[in-house]
Amino acid sequence: MSMTQVAFLRKADIPTKTEIEVIIKGLGHDFKILEDSENITELEGLSCSINGHETFFETYFDKPEEITKDCEWIKPDLTNQDTAISFIWGADFAAGACIGLISIALIDKGQALVYYLDDEMKYSREMLVADSPQFLNELEKQKKNRIPSPTEQKPTRNVEIKKKSFWDKLKDLFK
């Protein structure tokens, strides 16, 4: 199941990659956009790192009318916004945390209006700030509960040291 969050703002007010990182780090998070481009509008997705967890989610840039034709409930809020940034992700707490934090940066720097389309919900900055720790807590729980990969697993079988008989030692000599 994919989830969609959309931010509406003026294209001229979209912050750069560095501006977004500075705002989010100012909120106390270890955050980095792993893309080379400073202009996020050139990208069709973002690879990010939040507190050491890497993630990727899709981003789409459209005219607001493209979104509101299916979401009439948003139209009354829009005034001079000329761009809609859609963030689409799956069941990934790192992606959810990153999108929420980026949305805060879009509000702070670009006066964005942010909506979670799946529940027809408008987000305020305060709501996004409150959601971030929840995503990060779930991410930490997920990390603790995951099964280690084969390279991380420690041997679990008990090795019994068995004394070799004379005949076993003799057989070893002729192998």
C-alpha cells in the first residue's frame, strides 16, 4: 500500500537541498539528502538518511490543478500556490519521518500547505513536529526486532569437544 502526502507552495519558494538539511538539523535530527543536486525539483525521488537509516521515496512536481481535480476538498485553501510536490512511499518508517521533516522545512521556508491525501487531512506544522518522534520510535523498534542477516548471525550450535580415539587419530594420519 502506498501513501501520499502533498505540499502546495510557490515554486520560487522551494528551498534547496542544503536549506532543507539545515532546517531539519536545526530540529535536532541527523538528516541528509543523499542526492547531488541542490535543486530538488530536478529529482524524481529522494534518497535520504535519518538518524543513520537510509530510505528512498518518490517525488512528483505538478500543477496544483492536477491534484485538486481529484481532491476538491483542498481547493478552498489554495491561493497563489503554483506547485504541488507529491511524496509517495510504502510501509517505511524512515521514509515517513523524512517526508514529515521535509514538509516542516517546506512550511518554514516556503509557507507550504501540506495534506495527507489518503485520510483527507491537512497537516499543520505542529502536527508534523508531533508525528516525527512517533515515526522515529517505530523505526527504532523495527530495527531492534529485525532478524540479523546471515553475516551478522553468531554461531548458535554448541561444539562438543570429543576426545579422539587411537583409531580416529590413525585414520587422520592417512587422510
